[in-house]
Amino acid sequence: MTGALTKGHCRDGSPVVWSPPRFARISLVIARDVAILICSRGREEDLSRLIGDLERGYLPALAAAGLSASVLVYGQGYPLAFQEELGRRFAPMVEDGRLLIVAAERSHSRIGDVVRTMVMAAHARLTYRLAMLMDDDSVYVPDRHIDENLRQAARRFLAENHRCYSIKLGAERTLRYSRFIEPEGPIMPFKEKMMWVSRAVLDEVLETPRFEELSIGEDAVMAAVAWLKEPEACFSVYGLATFLHLGYEPAPDLAHDDSKGGYAELMGYSGPDPALVHGKYDKALRTGVTPHHIMPDVFVGPEHEHFIYNGVRQEVVERRLPAPS
């Protein structure tokens, strides 16, 4: 029976694939410092590579700081055979609860619904203090310096009870913290390389009216929920250079088609079209539910030049940020 895959259900009634010997006998609710949360759709190769990167480099880097972590994948539309393949390939991770594969039981058409369902699935399986939200088209190249930056950032987040980090794109190797929102031309941060949020923030997100209706900008709404309550506990963070989000940071040795799988597939986007000014985001911006629709007192509307970038109303920034000395 060792290593065999079984399909069962967690306390929220949703399915999980696991390797039973130790993991199933201990519990289906696991206590961790860090939960790594990944929504995945139509990207078998990308997802397999990312889990491998996490196993080889990312999780050991956290473990070296004494931080326990589990990876939860919310997979949409993947055949059971692929889930079972992942379970066999990463059997040690599955057996000790470092990898949980949750299969969607229904179809989704809105990103807010996808993310809300994933978070609920995570809360049915894990207790944690810090959630690291990643895209499935990401890679991590172990690097001693970047590994240390990762550890320092995670330790600081937890030690100082921070609420949200937007992990910034770019090849910067110096760990650096900056304003979460710039008062000039304010734009709400989004999930660039990653977004890190506390468990408390995700609890608040689950209580946010209409979050599941969002067609776009779910990460910006998460950031807003975190920032509005405690601006001083939210930061933009630079210095994780070898973690790449391929949708924004192409890697020369890795082929990537941003129109395949992921958000593009969710929105029915099949590739470049001159009629779609904003590419895979065009439909959502024109006809969908945006952050402005569910938080109109925070986000600017379509008449504003920053609407497509999740712009924040100037009066909100002025109320929340301290006056310059």
C-alpha cells in the first residue's frame, strides 16, 4: 500500500489526492508556518517544474530558517491521471504533507471564485501564519544569497506581524523594502513575482463582499484588504531575483506561451487579436467585475487613466498615509 494513491475528501467536502501511509494516519489538517498556494489550470509542464523547484530549492531554503511549509495546488481541469502522476513523482512530499493536490469539483469562470475556493480548501487542510501566493508559471533557481534573502524576508514578516508583501519583479539581489503604495499616481500592488499575506488577511478576504465575482484584480483586492487596515504593515519587497514569474519575466532557456492555460484559458483568450486592446485582460476590463466594482470607494473607475492598473483614489491615499514631515 505504501506510495499508492487514494482519492478522498477533506472536512470541507472537497477532494484531495494523497499517499496514505503516514499522512492520512496523522491528520488532514496540518500545522505549518508557511502555506504556498498555487492556482493551476492547463499547465502540466509548468506546474510539474515549479513543484520540483519548490522541493529542491525553495522549501529547503525556508527549512534552513526553521520554517515549516506546505504547498497546496488547486488544480482546475487536470485529468486524474496527471494528479496521480504528480503524486507518484513527488510521493515523499505528499506523504509528509508538504504537497497537497486539490482537484476542482466544478468549473470556474471568474478568478475571484477560483481564488476564494482555493483559500477555503487551504483553510480546510492547513493552519499557517504566512501564505505565499504563486503563479504556476514560475520558477525558482536556488542561490545562496537569494535563499538567505528569502529566509530573512519570511522571518521578518512573521516576527513583525506584517500583513502583505508584494514581491517585486526584477533581477535585484539586495533585499530591500519600500513603500507599498506611492502617493504620486497611486496604484494598488499586485502579485508580481509573488504576493505574501497573513492568515488574518485571507480570513478578511473571505469575508469581503463580492470577492468571488471578480473577473480581474483579485490580488489587488487582497492587497487593499491588507493595506486599508494597517498600511504600516505592508511593503513592496525587492531582492528575490532568482524567483521568476515567466508571464512577466521570460527566461531564455524556458519556452513559455502566456496565452496557454492559466488566466488566459479561464477567460477564453486564445492569443493576440488587434480587437483586444488589453490582451487576455480585455474582456474582464470591458465587461467583467473589477476591483472598482466591489470597492468603489477605494479604486478609481474606468474614466481614470489608472483604472486598468488598479489605481487607488487619491483621497484614500491621503487618509491612510501619514503626512510628510
